Amino acid sequence: MSGDVTPSLLIVEDDAVLRARLARALRERGFEVREAPDGETALELARSDPPEHAVVDLRMPGISGLEVVQALKQLEPSTIVVVLTGYGSIATALEAVRLGATHYLTKPADADEIVAAFAKGGAPVTPPEETTPASLARVEWEHINRVLADCGGNVSQAARLLGIHRRSLQRKLSKYPLPR
């Protein structure tokens, strides 16, 4: 970043490790970074001093990322918002764009991708008018992987939460492995 003014940035991410890593990397790239572990904290920070840029995780406990995007844009319409989405929530990311986000990136996004998305701030992503609904198998696969991720990769715990036998879950996972 060039110039005498340091651009302000608010990172809203419930994963403390990812939030700290992004904050450090974006500070190194010239941003004045504030961090929020949830939507409520983010909105308190933004009300006192609206950020010029924001990185918002869509899936958080409490206030959703969609609500945070909408509130940030109401507080300061010029805030450039980039949303981060986990695998399988592109439809939600597109909804965030409709609510005012400039871009969305899938996790894991690095600081260079985020800075590039901010640089495109004047040219928002145009969501497609119609999206093809996901197949039932695709929705099931995404749900299974979301639950598995929430369980920290513990197959037995995920199987209990999904209400299926551990071996059945292992078969489903081996049939459609996670993309690398």
C-alpha cells in the first residue's frame, strides 16, 4: 500500500488461528488491522470507527456473516467487503455479494488473494442471475464434509452427529474424497 494514510481493515473470523495469521500478513502489507472473533464484536468496532476494508467469514456463531456484511454496508457504504466462505457455501457467498460484499473467496484464502480482491473494489463480482440447484447427492456430500470439519476430522463423532454408522460414513467419504 502506498501513501501516508494507512488503510483500515476489520477481520471478522471465528477461527482464532486463521484470524491471527491473516491479521499479521495484512499488517505486513500496510493495513491497520482490527480483529473480531464474531459478528457482535465486529459491529461494535465498526460503529465506533467504520473500516475502509473488511474480511468477513460467512459462517460464525451468533450474528451471521451475511448480517455483518449488510450492517457494515449500512454503516459505511464505501467499505470494501470481501467474504470468506468454506467449501460448499457458494450460494451464500453470492447472497453476500447481493447484500453489498465486493468479492468472495473460498477458504483457505491467503493475504495476497485478499489484497487483490480489495484492489478490484470498484468492480464488484456480478453474481449469476440463475444458479443450477445442487443435486441431492452433492448437498449430502457437502453437509457430511461440513459436519466432519466441525468435528475436527473425527469420523466417529461426525457419524454420531449425522446419525449413521461410522463404516457407512467412511464408505461415503472414500467414494467422494475431499478435493485437494
